[in-house]
Amino acid sequence: MGTSQQPLLNVRNLRVTLRNGLEIVRGVDFVAEAGKVLGIVGESGSGKSIMMRAAMGLSPSLSTVTGSIRLRGEELVGAHERRMQKLRGSKIGLVFQDPMSALNPVITIGKLIAEAVRLHNPDMSAAGVRRRTIELLDLVAVPQPELRANQYVHEFSGGMRQRVMIAMAIANNPEVLIADEPTTALDVTVQAQILEVLKNLQTRFSIGLILITHDLGVVAGTADTVVVMYAGKVMESGAVRDIFYRSRHPYTRGLLSCLPTISGNRSRLEPISGSPPLLSARPVGCPFHPRCSMAQNTCRSEEPKLRQVDDVLTACHFAESLRGVATGQWTSRAEHA
Ligand SMILES: Nc1ncnc2c1ncn2[C@@H]1O[C@H](COP(=O)(O)OP(=O)(O)OP(=O)(O)O)[C@@H](O)[C@H]1O
Ligand code: SF4
Ligand SMILES: [Mg+2]
């Protein structure tokens, strides 16, 4: 068991391998701290969801997980399923992308949240559960919570459903809240509102929030630190300002090129062409080389290691050559809405 001196979530050399030997997650390191927001960013298929599911003991049954994931010092890799069940929903809250498939349509919103409250508080009185349910709806800024608790999922908009998911995830005061693409299905204004709800909760209760997204714009105004993933590996990581303004990786810069700039002009960074490699056809060397305009022969044979270059950790053989090449002046999704 750990102490509060230990990092909230310390992930070291995390690997997720399918039975057929294909490695989906290939040695990932990161730390999530209490009261901070960690953004995990990467295109579709980069392994973000699988990685967090593995961390929470929810990896596909056909895979093995190795490495270390310590929650306040307690090792979660290899932990008993009963222990993981207890941790999920108590110390760790999970919010997924698609609230519709996760919320039972035939019971009221109030009952759904009450179930989450009761799961880890079986002795709480009915009145106590009801009080907590209303309080939770209020915390996620659902207007008229007493009234709305009696409604059903179909009576809630996409944004309101996502608030319900968040209310359920924080029902038992988790220390870590993992939100996997919580705003992807929502329009840009509602996205900003949901990010604000998450950010408010994280600050108020000093939660360690892990925000998983394919959109760097989502983490711009929200995260403290950012991990950029590609093909199951970390390409770059660092403080949010360093990633946005002093990135030393062509992949991060390609993701940045998709963001709106403060001047409203198109970014001068080069956008990424093509698509990420299939799991079964990952290129030798740097996994990004077929799409990278800076690629040289070394990139096609040697996989770069993550190393410190200036203010960031980066996995690029030619990171130094990006020194002095400005990225841009970005606006966050929240500001843009
Ligand atoms: N249950 C599974 N069994 C086998 N392979 C899987 C499974 N789930 C995902 N994969 C593969 O693992 C890789 C990473 O998937 P993952 O869902 O983690 O990506 P992601 O970064 O979360 O993408 P997205 O942005 O689309 O959510 C993909 O190549 C995917 O096809
Ligand atoms: S190692 Fe080479 S291919 Fe990979 S990102 Fe750097 S320059 Fe591009
Ligand atoms: Mg995903």
C-alpha cells in the first residue's frame, strides 16, 4: 500500500499485447498528479483507450498487460479483479465517449445515479442516497435537479447525458477521473460546457483528471501536462505550454496544424497526410516515418527513443532541428466556442 507522498497514478513501461503477439501499447510511461489535468492525445487507433482500459483492469480478455501502474503506490497490474472492481467507481471514476450505450434507458436518471452511489455505500439510507443524487446532478450543473432526476435518458440531450455520466463517475469521490473522448460526439459549444464541468470538479475536489482525446484543441485550455501517442507509443510529452509552443516532434506539430490560430489564419505548420499504420503493418523504424516530411534513412531503420530535448520528452531522431521553428499562437476549443 502506498502513501499520499506517492504520485497519484504512476505508469511505467506499460505494454498491452494481444494473444497473437501483436503489441497494442508498447512501453508507455506517464504520471498523473492530484489536482492536475493530464491530456492524452493521438489519432484514432494510437492505443489511448486500450491503454487506459488496461490500466483499469478492463483490457480485452485476449490480451496481456505488463509493466507497472501504481495508484498511490499500490500496484494495479496483476491486482485481483475483486480489488479492481472496488477501485473502479471508488478511487477511480470512468467517463466514456458514448453515454447512450452506457446509460440504461428504462430507469430514471435519478435511479441510475442512485445505483452508482449505493454500489460503494450499501448502508446509506434511502433519503441519504436521494440527497446525494440531487447534489451530484447539481455538481455537474444539470438545471432543476429534483425535476430532472425523475426523467429518462431519452429526455436528456447529448450534453446532459454526458453530465449524468460524469455525475455517476464522481459519485464516490474518486481521486482519479478518466474521461475517454468525453466531448467527441458533442457540438463545439456543448464540448466547451462539458470541459468546464470537468475542470470545475477537478479543481474543487483536487481530482487527478486524465482527459483522453484525438483533438489537441480540447487539452489546450484544460490540461497541465500532455502525452502525445502514436502507434502505441509516446511520441512526446511535457507541460501543456511546452507542447504547444516548443514541440520538438513533427507528429505533434502536425496535430497542432489542425488547430485554429489566434489570428484566425491557417497555421503555417505542415498538416499530416495519410493515415496511421494498421496494427498488423507497423513500419520498421520510427512508426511515423511514412507520413513524416523530415524522415531520413535512419528513421526507416531505427526506432527513436523518448529523450529530453529542451523542455519536452520527445521521440524523434531529428528533434534538435526543430529548435527555433515556431509553432503558432493557438486558441483552445473552449475559447473558440
Ligand atoms: N478488443 C480488441 N482486440 C484487439 N485489438 C483491439 C481491441 N480494441 C482495440 N484494438 C486495436 O488496438 C489499437 C488501438 O485501439 P484504441 O481503441 O486504444 O485506439 P484509440 O487511440 O483509443 O483510438 P480512438 O481515437 O479511435 O478511440 C487499434 O489498432 C485497434 O484496432
Ligand atoms: S524520427 Fe524521423 S520519421 Fe520519426 S518523427 Fe523524427 S524525423 Fe520524422
Ligand atoms: Mg479510444
